[in-house]
Amino acid sequence: MNISELTREESYQLTLKWIKDRGVSVAEIAELTYFLQEPFIPNLTHEMCQDSVCTVLKKREIQNAVWTGIQLDLLAEKNQLAEPLLSIIRQDESLYGIDEVLSIAILNVYGSIGFTNYGYIDRLKPGVLKRLNDKSTGQVHTFLDDLVGAIAAAAAARLAHDQQS
Amino acid sequence: MNISELTREESYQLTLKWIKDRGVSVAEIAELTYFLQEPFIPNLTHEMCQDSVCTVLKKREIQNAVWTGIQLDLLAEKNQLAEPLLSIIRQDESLYGIDEVLSIAILNVYGSIGFTNYGYIDRLKPGVLKRLNDKSTGQVHTFLDDLVGAIAAAAAARLAHDQQS
Amino acid sequence: MNISELTREESYQLTLKWIKDRGVSVAEIAELTYFLQEPFIPNLTHEMCQDSVCTVLKKREIQNAVWTGIQLDLLAEKNQLAEPLLSIIRQDESLYGIDEVLSIAILNVYGSIGFTNYGYIDRLKPGVLKRLNDKSTGQVHTFLDDLVGAIAAAAAARLAHDQQS
Amino acid sequence: MNISELTREESYQLTLKWIKDRGVSVAEIAELTYFLQEPFIPNLTHEMCQDSVCTVLKKREIQNAVWTGIQLDLLAEKNQLAEPLLSIIRQDESLYGIDEVLSIAILNVYGSIGFTNYGYIDRLKPGVLKRLNDKSTGQVHTFLDDLVGAIAAAAAARLAHDQQS
């Protein structure tokens, strides 16, 4: 595959597919953005949140984080990582912070104002984040749950910046 | 003042003094650490949290962030900053993220696992954070409230790392 | 001053003025971008670099870093900071990394690919960076020299991302 | 594998083994640290640099970054990643910044003063970095070359902080 020939539209569509294949919809991520930003933006609509999530997912830096994190989840699920990394990721071990590191890379693109929102929903686990943290399914979402929270928080920060006239 | 002659102990004592002079005690910061880490560490004591906060405050990178942030709060309080920065900091304007940027520098020293804790207490505003966010006092704590949250979250992350045998 | 009424255009113009008042031109920053990116982009022009620097300076996160850093330089120059911060910033002390922290906030907006470029010109000190590091002038540019390097490296990363079709 | 039973010593030894198995020695990383810090610390010895590299490699946050990065290099080498990630990592594509993101996580542990050193050696490619960037070997070191540079720069920052009395 010649990566330099991948167009912006193709890499965006691939990102949407990777997320959908792991059972998460753009609408679910946008729900988190709505939850975060609704107290601060009058007349906020679900459509505005969905548009913001899509714009976030068009950034190459963010796509790279999504691909890398989901790939590691998938390989952990199939036991195709070496120890101790395999057990660390399968058990979502508390001292492993590389999932947060990838999430921070996503947040940084829209400035530092998204960081507190990310931490807030990571602890509350509303909506889709609760489902992704259910360890009884056999699926591994160590990276994806943090990535989804970061994408939602980045989309919220983007909406906040957009309010400036 | 010849900075290269400032000893570790002197720069630590200066940091404690700067924080105390703004009305915040180490015990109050340690309360936040206790609030964050108590669900995860059996037998956690207030003394352990206080020790962890003190260790965090001995790091030079963290001292630099504390001095810089408190200095900016003080200058904003006395109207000694130029516009538009003066109004931005006095009003704790929502698009200004440099207070978070300094806090992130503090969090980074203990790895990425402290980030979600920081965001969580920043939104909940427990304990001393509520007082620092009271805008009716005439005092400016735009930086200090974030710094205190970050120091508490860093101390919590430090305790988590310390549990490894 | 009611900050929420500051328009995007006004905050951009203010940022240009703050930089110019410290003796640095957009063309000089764009020269650094050209130096960094010229080996990698065929047909790169000085005008493209200047446009990229201007686009970078329109981002609010970056404006906040510029205002905060230049303000601290100015106050250090006039001896209006408290000790030990005053001497630390006046002497550009080697353990003080808050100037780098603000620069990293600038770099993050265009993803991680700008980091190595920033480090490279920070050590080589080409063009305007050499002048800003001349300690014999009485002026303090502890923050500005890092900010200028970061803006140039961010503008270079932006050009690299723009090459994708 | 029960990760919570992995001792500090075991995770350190595993990290040394992962790096050695990819053909890089602690002495080679310490050479880079010596190259960076030799102009600034009188009487700096190679042994001091080697000790500093070893101390850096004992930090769990840094071990996590090393394991994750080397694992991705290995999987890319064996064509066991999905597209487009496989080609991106195999070709060390210029817009992919997750290798830098992991390196930044390493640098952050010793504060912001290591960032410029990291960028500097990343562009100059002295010593072992030159070998790791030789694309003709069939080996993939997209992550490892950045990780090695970051470990060396972190060890240099650690030595600088240590000079404070």
C-alpha cells in the first residue's frame, strides 16, 4: 500500500469504519459531547455535536491515534501481543497509561480546555463508555474507551472555540 | 539573586510559602488526594496523602509551575498585566487554557494516569477547590485552583505507582 | 474589557502587535519555517511559509501562549516579578522549563511531528533566534525565543500536513 | 500472567531484555546522553550517563512506552498489522506522529527541559540512531529510534536536575 496516495477522504472513511467495526457509532460519541457541552452552549443540538465529532475525526493526528489504539485492543483480544504487554492491556492494568497518552494526543489538537472534560467523563462513564468498560464480554477496549472519551471531549472543546465571533 | 545557589531545601520551602501566602494549606491539598485515592488503596491514611503532596512539591519542574501561576494570579489581582491578558485572567475566560497547560506540566511528572483524576476534581470542585472558585472575594485564583487540583492528582498518581512491590 | 466581545480578527491583530513590539517580524519567523521545511517540500516559497505562520497565529490557544510568555519577559525586564521567579527568568536558568511548556502547547496544536523541528532550531539558533539569545542587550527574551521557535515549527508541521491530497 | 505480581525488578529486567533483543545496548543509549550533556557538565563520565539511563528505565511509565513501541515495530516487521497502519509504520510515514507521542511521554517524566535535546539528536542522528534509521536492513525501527532518543534525552535532563545541590 502506498500511503502517500491515501487521500484525506479515504483516511477519514477508514477511521469511521474502524470505529464502527468495534461497535461504536458517531452518534454515541456525539451524545457524550452533548452531555459535556449542553450546560454551556444555549441552543446546542445533537446535529452540531455530530458535525463536530466528524470534523475531529478528519484530522490525521487523531486518525493515527485511533488506528494505533484499536489495533492494540484487537491484538490483545486475539492474544497476539508478547508478555507482559498482553496481560497489561487485557487487564487494563491501572499503571499502564499509554491509552491515556494516545488520548492526550487527541485532546491536544483542540487545546488544553478539553482535558478536564475528558477526565470528568472517564470517571463518570456515561453512555457508551459504560458499555465499553464492561469486562464480561470477552472484548478488549482498553484503548477504545479512552479514545472515545477523548474524541468526545475534543469535539466539545472545538464547539467552545467556535462560539468566539 | 544567584539562582544556581538556591538549594533544593530552599526552593521547597519557598514553594510551601508561596502556596500558604495564597491561603491554601498542604493539608487541604492532601484532602483532595485522599478523596481521589481512597476508593483504590485500602488503609490509605491522611498522613500518607500529606507525605505524597510534600514529595510532589519537592520537584523543581512542579515548583516552577507553581511560582509562575501564582505570580500571574497576583499580578492580575493588582491590575499589573497588559490587556487583553489582564481581563482574560481576571475573568478566568473559558478559552484561556494556559492554567491547564501549567497543570498538565505538573501531572506529566507522574505519568499519564493522573490526568483523569485531575479532570474529575476540576469539574466536581470538592473541598478547597470550591473556595478557590468563589469569584466574589476579589481574589484571583485562575491559576491556583488548577495548580492545586494538579498537585493533588499528581500525589494520587504517585501513591498508585508506589503500590507496586 | 469584556473579553467575550474580542473578535477573532482583533485577537489576531493584537498578537501580531505584541510580537512586533518585541522586535520580531512575521517574515523572520517564516524564515525559520523555510529553513526547516525547504529540504522536504519542492517548490516551497517564502510566501507559503509566511501564510502558514499567519494561520498559526490565528489560533486562540497559540495567542494565549504568546501573550502570557511575552508578558512574563516584559515583567522580568522591568524587575516586576517576585523572587526567585525574577532571577530565574532574567537568567534564563537551565532548570526552568515553563518557557518550553508554553512552546509545547503551541506545537501540540499541529500534532507531534513539529517537536523534533522545534528542538533542532532551539539548539542551532539560526536567524532571529540568535539575536533573541544575545544576553548583552538588557532585554529579556527567555520566553519569546522559545515561542518563536515553536511558532515556526508549528507552521512547518502545518505545511507538511497540507501536502496530503 | 498476573500483572499485579510483576515486581519492580522484574519489569526493569524485562525492559532491558526487550531493548537488547532489538540490538540496542544501554551503553549506546548512554553515548547519546554523553554527547548531549558533555558541553554542560564538567567531569561528566560515561558511567554517570549509563547510571542515568538505567534509572530512567526503572520508571514504569517509561517501560510501558518502550514495550508498546517495540511491539508495534515487531508486528509491522512481521506484517501482522492491519492496513493502513501496517504501511504507515513500515514506511515510517512522515505524518504519523504516534512514535513521537510515546517519546514525549518518556520526556515528560523528567520535565520539559529534555524536549530540545530530543529534537536535536532526532535530526542529527548520531551514533546508534544512524543505524536504527538504515531502512535497508528489513528491520522496522519506526518506534525504537524515537524511543532511544527520548530515553537518552530524559537521562540527560535527569543529570541536569541532579546538579542542583
